[in-house]
Amino acid sequence: MEIITLSKENLEQEHICCAIANNKDCQVAAKKAWLAERLEEGLVFKKGNVRGKCFIEYIPAEKAWAPIDAAGYMYINCFWVSGQFKGQGNSNLLLEACIEDSREKGKKGLVILSSKKKLPYLSDPKYLRHKGFELADTAEPYYELLYLPFINDADKPGFKQSVRERKIMEPGFVLYYSHQCPFTAKYVPLIEAAAEKKGIPFQSIRFESAKEAQNAPAPFTTYSLFYNGTFLTNEILSEKRFEKMFG
């Protein structure tokens, strides 16, 4: 498999793996607009020369849309190999490309958000530990911040205080999200409409900068849903799955 690196020059013509519709689709348009701005901040998106979910996306931790302290590290936003592309060494190929690039850029190591067990939209902890990642920090209810240091005396990354405080005072549903994931552009409006139809208090807060996301009350800034101050899920919900929450 050949690895393609997205750039300003090829962004429009390349598909972005997790959303393979055309550029007029709201999901693709939102993600590509988000990517275009991040490329200037050092974001790297490497994908297989295939049409499907086979890619790794990473950015200097200082620019990451995540509430972490990991100066000098590279933060992996998303690492996804699925379907027919699994079991062929593609995950190793992409991760090795990320490691090589990050080493060349003088980084201390890699950092990635995972969980105690494999969960939707979070990287597989079993695979990461097999590749040498270690536990750096934890956050309720199930998050793990894993890291792969390149040097022996590298500082251990950690979650910011905002994650530990998790103060959500607003009643009803409160959703924090970003367009880092293309699926939010489609599914957030659907559950907003469902809540309005049922007369249920619902507030959606979209992060529009790294600074905002770095002070988020939950580690997964792509999508974190709360209800009456309690965290519910990081899984991007369809309208039907959201409606099941309130009968």
C-alpha cells in the first residue's frame, strides 16, 4: 500500500477516508475546511491510496484540540484502519510513518487518547500497548492517555485540570463537539432537531479553536454529551439512538 500525505495542493481531490462522499456533502466540506486550517499548524494526515478507512492524523500537541499537557510531543487525533484493510499490516505501516516523521521533527514521542477497553471512536488500547505505548494518565469514566516516548527521560504527558473538574452546570443535554470528525456535521443537527421537537433542553457547543478545546470538560473534544452535568457518551449518536435516551 502506498501512503499519501494530504496537502493544500491535493486536499480537494483526495477523499478523507472516514467520509468518502463528494466535496459537496456537508460532512466532507466541514472536515476539509477544518483540515485546511490545521495544515498550517503542523497537522499531518497520512492515508492509504485506497478508498476507505485507512489513515492516521496527528498534530503537535501544543496545537492539539485536546485538554492535555504534552509539550514537545506529537498528538494522534485519529488512527483508523477498518474493514478489508485490517489484518494486512496497514496499521503498522501508518504508525511507523507517523513515528518516523515525528522523530525527524524532534518530538519527544507520541500521545494518543484511548480507553480501558476498546470503545467506538477511541483507539484500540490492546494494539497500542502491543506497539509499546504506556499509560500516562487517566480520566473518568474510562479514558486513558497513552504515550510512546522516544527518549528515556521524556516528561510524562497528562490531562489538564478542566477534565478533572468536569463542571457542567447547565440542565438538560449539553453537547461539546468539533468538526475534527466529519460525522458531527451531519448528526449534531439531527439530534438538535430531535430535542427541539420533544421540547427537551439541549445545548450544543462547537469548539472553534484549539484554545477552546484545550479547556474542554472531557478528553474527547470531537463529541462529548452530558445530561444534567453527568457525562453520557463520546459516541456520535444517530437520531434514533439519541431518542432512546429519553424514551
